[in-house]
Amino acid sequence: MTQEEKKQRVAEAALSHLPFDGVLGVGSGSTVDCLIQALGSVRGRLRGVVAASLNSERRLCALGIEVLELNQVDRLPLYIDGADEANPHKHLLKGGGGAMVREKILAEAADRFLCILDDGKLVEALALRRPLPVEVLPLARGLAARRFTGWGLRPEWRRDFLSDNGHPILDLHGCAGRSLLELEERLNRLPGVVGHGLFVSCPADLLLVAGSRGVREVA
């Protein structure tokens, strides 16, 4: 089974978790793109959708699905998103597409956070293969890079790229083997950091993982 087929399968499996006549939050990325396409066939079950990225918003609108602002919504029963990496504790590494700040806001707002992914993204330890994305204010890019270097990390400016919030992103290499909870706390305290792709203190509630034998749950 190809990776694309796994993404399609896990996206379809996520439909059984949708709230009835409620508002759904969706993230971004290629697996979420498959989910959005699948939502087109069941849009009558939803009152509306809150999107974590402009790309997801455009895809939803193209299918005739009503897109709501988070500030319009009193309750978000479920948020569904993908991940670049996830471990068995349901901790996530996100931000390859640069939408991790908005994604974290929706994850925090939702009653439940469902993460959908293929088994190639399920790892024992986060940040071994991928850098950690950090969104910073433009004014703080140089300062943040120097601080990260002082922490023994290797920041790489993602050139010619801005988040949907209009901010640059630094990809941090060398995070493997560190306490990611401690790193998360240090990032949260650093002035100029808007957000980052570590979802350790705010893990998913449930993983749906697609493999060659089907979709399994990691609760």
C-alpha cells in the first residue's frame, strides 16, 4: 500500500469520529487535505469548520463547506490534524508546513484532539529525523538564532517563506536526545518566539495510524 493510499484510508476512518451538527476544527498538510476531500461527502453532518491554515480554508470553501472563525465558535468538540512525527505517548512534532501556531490554538480550543497519520510517521523518539520549526517575530529572528546556537542547537532560517501569520520560521536541528518538555518550556519563555512545533505538554488525545493492514488506534 502506498503512502497516499494510507493517507486516504486514515482520512476516511476519521469520519466516524465527527460530531453531529457540531463544529469541527481541521489542521493542515497532505493528510488533512485528504480529510477535507472526504468531508465533502458528509458536510451536511457539520454546522461548520474552523481551519488552521489559509490553504485548508480555501479547500473547504471550494467544496461548499462553511468556514467559521474560531472567535465565532463557543465550543469546538473535535480538532483533527496530522503530524510530521508522533510517538506512542501521542506527543507530536509539527510545523513542516509552517502552520503550527494556529494548529496549536485549535488543539487547545478543542474538547478532543485527533491526530491522523500513516505509520511511517510513528516514531519512538521525536526530532531524530526532522528539525523543530519555531515561528518568530521578524524583529527577533537574529536574537532567537543566537540564543538557539547558545543552547547547542543549529538554527536554519527557512528563507523565502512566511507563516500565515506573516512571520519567519527557524528550523532547529540537533534537538534529538534532549528533554523535549524542557526545550518546550524554554522556547515558551523566550521573547520573540510566537510558537513552535512541539506538542509535548499538549499531546493528541487519540492517534489514528494507517498501515498496510488497516487503521489502528493509539489511545
